[in-house]
Amino acid sequence: MEGDKKSLHPAFVVTNIKTLIPILLDIKQDEYSSWAFLFEIHLQAHGLLFLIDGSAPTTEIDKNILTQLDALCRQWMFSTMAKDFMLTVLRSGKTARELWDHLQKLFQDNKGNRAATLESKFVNIKFVDCSSIDDYCDKLKSLSDRLTNLDFPMNDKRLVIQLVNSLPEEYNTVASFIQQSMPTFDASRSQLAPKKFVVRTKPPWRLLQP
């Protein structure tokens, strides 16, 4: 009886795939590269890369279990997609590999056009259109990250140059220092952060004893 027992494949005990792949795949965003990278790591950790790359399983797997694992892999993909996008690709593949290939083609087609649009937004972003220095920095970094996800990585120095280009006059001194020293983007952002003043209060009056 003991020899007839089959151990449960570790992939079946994954209860919440979103904690392992926190990126929500959406055609309106440009995070496919990061999503695919995390998804491949997850499959590799469970010995399931063969489900999407066409290679042979590293160990012998029962045919029924293999069918269940393929369905589980597709469920993981659907669970990490935005609902509207998921509905458009729901029936685009009968196997995990067919679905994976479809997503790859969908996101990598017109990649150049999407990158050109983001590049235009990046160079035209203005400080006056942002609510604060933090909002300005966040938008620049977000556009830079999205370009990287489209395989058009943004050089950190260029990011810093764009950061100081649109700053108002009150930042002239610190902007000039940043241009001369060319620190990292994070260091530049820290130098531009508004100073926090500590309000000092006088000690309470000493009560005189009668």
C-alpha cells in the first residue's frame, strides 16, 4: 500500500500566486517583462519550466498529473492578470505553452511604438504639472521603469538630467550642484526633498511654590 502512494507535487500547495507574482498583467501597462521574469522564476522553483518552453520534464510525471499541472499553470497566469485583459485572452490557448506564446506575441508586438510614446512623455514631463517634488520624481521613475520593461532601459545619468531640467528657479542652487556631481537618481531625489524642520518648544513654566 505504501508503494502505491503518490506524493503531491509541490505546485499544488501554492495557495496564493499573487504573493509570489505581485504584478498584475495588463495590456494597458508595460510590465510584461517583469511579470514574465517572475513567472519563469516561479515555474523554475517548481521544476515546471517545461510547460512553457517545450523542454522535457526533469523527472517522470504521470500523464494525468501532467494535464493537471498544465491547467494549474494556466490558472496562475489568469490569476495574475487584470480582469478585463484576462477575459480577452481566456480562450487563446488550450495549453500553458500556447497561452504563454500568445501573451509574448501580444506584448512584444508594437513594442517600439509603445516605447516611443513613453519616451515622448518622459522628455516632456514638467514639474509644474505635478503636485509636489515627490510626485514629479515618482512620475519620472515610473516612465523610466516602464521603458525598461519594454527593453529600452533608461540610463541613470539621463534620468538625473531629466530630473533637474524642469525644476523651477527655487531649485537652481541644488540643481546646479546635482549637475556638477551627477549623483544617482535616488541621491538626487533625496537632495531635492523638502527640508523637515523640528519645532522646538520652550520648556513649561516652573510653578512657584507659595
